[in-house]
Amino acid sequence: MKVVILGGSYAASRAIDIISSLDKDAQVTVVSQSTHSYFNVASPRLLIEPEKLEKVFFSVEQWVTQKLGEGKGKFVHGTVEAVDFGAKELSVGLGDDRATKESIQYDILIIATGTRSTPGFKLNDTHEETADAIRALNQKVTKANSIAVIGGNATGVEVAGELGSLKTKKVTVYTGSSSPLSFLDEKRTNATTEKLTKLGVKVVNEIRSRSITEKDGKWTIEFDDGTSADYDLVIEATGVTPNTSFLDSSVLDDRGYVATDKSFAVKGHEDSVLALGDVLSIGQNTLVDMKYNQLEVFKATVAKLLKKVTQEKLYDPSPSATLAVPISRSGGVGLLNGWGMPNFVVRLVKSRDFMISQAKTNF
């Protein structure tokens, strides 16, 4: 059985674990445009502590070999340029320059290519470029007196909290919504605002940026209400884009995510193509969702394709959220299956070191 996994991060790593547990003889090939995985969960802390960058990158080839053993796993450093679903074949441009091409055939294809975002917050290109982006942003933070953070979801709040903890910057976060973390209940959103305010961060709600421009080292934000504001630095912490440009539009939804059924089988190719992780059209774009809601469904679907079982499981994420959002090193806000997470628990779970000490366990 030839299994090809596209991607080199969290979902790809867990896919290998599941494949090898179900079929120890499977020939697994992992294709990734980066030679290293990136523990991007820690990116807000890295903005102010870039010296920890060496602790958040991990060789894909190394963990592929460790998981599968010699002779059963293959790592291909390259970029997928096209997929022929009928022929069950990929076209891959090898290396960073993609000059040399290779065709790879599969029996089962797993799309786990994730998403991209503002440089530094995701592994958009090579790991060296990602590290350089963090260092460059850190230098800009060091020089800036006034900083605007655009975005009121988890990353925006975490970045604002880290910057506020420096106590030397005038930090403003524009949530673009009714409050920071507006998807949470009022108690949690009020607590978020209170914690940010105590750090000296100004929270501005209800207006959205219309344009952001930089000229001569100064940034100007124009808002949808007709006002504008100037800053030494603007950090955008909004939105992600799925890494699916190599796929035909027939397997994507209107946002560019991979369209699957609730068993994660790609529509129209249910017998041979699956998706996992942030790239899913029906996922929640979080590591927690992948770990606790997606993996058991994915395992059941792979087992069915391998004819190990006939029963499938369907994706049905719990409506009760689980998340921890650090707001500086001292704590933050969070939920565990919908129940409030005390500040000290957020600190123990994530705020102390943004889980950098546990980064390697994710790959």
C-alpha cells in the first residue's frame, strides 16, 4: 500500500502515527515544501523572545524516519504542483527552486498542508525564512514606541498581551468586533479586556481596518468609519489562507479549503483521498480540534480504506469549546469543555512558556 502524505506539520505527523498503527507494511511518503516543522503556537512569545527560535523547529525527515523506521518511510522535500486524481499521481517540484520534477504515485493520498498567515505566525515558506521573519519583527518591536495589533481573536490577543508585558510600548489592539475573543461568553470577553487593560493595552472595538500602509518607517491605518491612526508598527494577526493552490477547484469549497464529507474523505474521491487538520473545510482551524475531534474520525476512515473495519465515524465536534489564551506570562483566559479555566491553570498549561518545552511532542 502506497500512502502519500502532503504536509510537514502537526496533522502530517499524526497521520503517520495512525497509518503505521493500522498497517505496518505501508510504504509512506511525506512531501513537504519545508525541511522543518514549526511549533507556531509559540509565535506570540517568540516575538519578544526570539532567542528561543532554536527550540521550535524540527527536522521533518528526522521525525518521519523515527516514526516509520528505515526503509518504510520516505521524505521528499518539494512542492506539489498538481494532483491527477484519476491516475493517482502527483507532480512535485523538488527542493526550494523546484527545477527538478518528480512524479509520485499513491494508493491513498492524505492532504494535510495546513494554512498560511502573516510571516512568522505560520510556516509559509522555509523554516529559515520564518525564523528571519520573527527576528525582523522583533527588531521592529524593539525600535517602535507605538504598536497597533489588528485582530481580536486568539493570536491578536496573545500578541497584544506579550507586547503589553514589555511595559515600554504604547499598544493598541483593534478587535474588529464587539470585543476581544468575541466568540466567547461575556464573562470571558470582559476578563480578556480587563487583563489587557491592566497591561496598558488599549482595546478598540467595533471598527475594522480598511487599508494599512507604510511610508518612511511609519504606518497608517484607515478604518471603515472614515478615521485613521498612525503608528510606528502595525502587526496584522487576522485570518489564514489554506495551502491548496495546487488542487483543482472541484475539490475545494468557495474559501479554498478541501471539501470533504464528515469522515474527511474528499468529495468525489472518497476511496483514495482524505484531508486532515487546518486544511479541512469543516474543521475549526485549531490544534485542539485536530487532536481531540479529528483524529479518531480520521483513524476510522483510514481503517475502512484499508479494509480493517466497515464501520466509520463522523466528525461531530463538541459545541463546548476548549482553549487557553495567554495574556502575558502571568495567565490569561480559557475554557475546558465549555467550563471556565482559572487563571492559574492557563498559566500552568500555556502562559509560562507558550508550551515551548512540549513542542517536540507534537511531531
